[in-house]
Amino acid sequence: MKKVIVFGGGTGLSCLLSGLKQFPIDVTTVITVSDNGSSTGILKKELDIPAVGDVGKVLISMANVDEDFVRLLRYRFSKDGSLYNHPVRNIMLAALIDLKGSLSEATNYMSKLLNIKGTVLPLTEEKVELVGKNGRQEYYGQVEVSHNAKKIRKLDYDHSIRISETVIQKIREADLIIFSPGSLYTSILPHLLAPAVLKALNEARAPIVYVCNIVTQPGETDGLTVGDHLKVLHRYLQRRKVDIVIANNAVPDPETAERYLKTEGKEPVAIDRSVLKWMNVRLIEDNLVSIENGAIRHNALKTSFLIFSLLMEQE
């Protein structure tokens, strides 16, 4: 069975994984743990644990259990009080860290409960914060980094982090290495701030695929094209470069596109084909837009089929 390793965090990663689990491939997911917003940020601060929010989202997206159990894990407490806005999955992961001793062990246990096929790994076991730097100016934490990405000259962590040998081994064994859709500066680049991950990526023989975002993200990627996204990735990848980019070439329906622009300041990411050709990056483009509850998402099944097709080319 072909092996893929997917790096990411947040909704974009969860969406992609919900499609990949439909195909006969061995999927390893590596998730950032530097979030500090909302429920995740509160638990991280109060319990002195790594960020659990993105791990919980990914576990749900890969679950193979009845819908009632999934709804339970997604449930957020809505009444005022100490549990307000906390989803059940975050509370469970926080409790399991105490019971099992680490986020990795908590994730393993949850994977068994949810009958997950594949492997889910946090990038690190440590409580860690993103730090954006521009000369003497520092933007501390994922939320500040996201709001000020355009001003940041260098992205880093507040301390050096340890990466498990399992993550490194999975990179070496992979037939395809994937950077998922998601926040470029706070969900994708954090993986490339660990020297051990960079070294393994540089030594890996598998092609690197980037599934580019469908729309821009205010504060992080305003006005950026597909090529611009890749240039940022390449700066942090250093020696290794992206081999293949999967990009959407369709415009969402006019009403949704206008609403996204007016209310959220988001616009479709343009494909600059001549730039990608100059960069020697293979472009795979298609209509990948899916509208879910009024939100623009990747069509998970169609995007995953394109990835599966790349794996089949290796036969």
C-alpha cells in the first residue's frame, strides 16, 4: 500500500483528510500544536499542555464511527461558565494527556476509539508558541502572527522543539509528501521551523505536493497568487522545493465570492501559470470548489482523487 505523509493544521487539513480516508492508501498526518486561540489557547495556558484543537479536528475528520459519537465530540458548550465554548473533543484530549502522559499517547488512544485507519502525530509533545520577528519587533503567539504575517521577516518558535523519531521515519518512508490547504504562516510553515523535519525533507526521495488554498487569508496572504504561496514555502524549505502544486481554477458562484470579499476580505487565489513554469513546478489544476454551509472548501473527494492519481503514476 502506498504511503503518504500530510503536514498541516486546522480546517483545510481536516477537509483533505476526510477525502483521503476514502482511498486505499496509508496516511500519516502530522499536526501543528502552536495554536493559542479560543478553547485551545485557554486549555494550553491553564493546563500547561500543547495545543489540542487541530489534533481534535483531524481525529474527527478521519473517524469511522457512528454520527452520534462524532456529534458528541464536536459539541461546544454554549452556556456561560467555565466550559463555555469548549468542544468535548478538546476536553477529552486534555484529560487523556493527564491519563496517558503525553499528547501522542492521547492521540493514539483517541485513534483507537474512533477506528481511524492511518497514523495521527502531533509535530511535538511540547507546549510551544510561534514568534514572528521583524527587527526588534516581535509578534508572539499564533493569533498575533496570523494578524501580522505581512510584517514578519522571520518566523520561529519561542524555543527549540524536539521531533519524535516516528515523524522522521514516516517522512523517509513516504511515497508522497503533502502540504495541506490551510493558514500558510500558522498551519503549514510551523512544520518547517524544526531542523530535524527540514533535514528529513531534504533527504527524502518522495515528491513534495502543495495543495494550494482556494481563497486568500486576510493578514496572511492578501493578494498572493499560487506562485507567491510557493515562494514563501520555498524560503522556509531552503534546499528542497515543492515538485507539484494542486490548485483550483474555478471561481466560486458570484454571490458567495462577493460575500467572502465584502465580509471577510478573501478573494480567489489566482494561478500564475507562467511563473509556475519558470519555477519548474508541475501544475495540476481543476475545479476544486465545494460550498459547505455557505463556506468555500476544497472538494475533498476530488482533491484526494488527484493525489491518489499521482500515487498511481508511480506504479
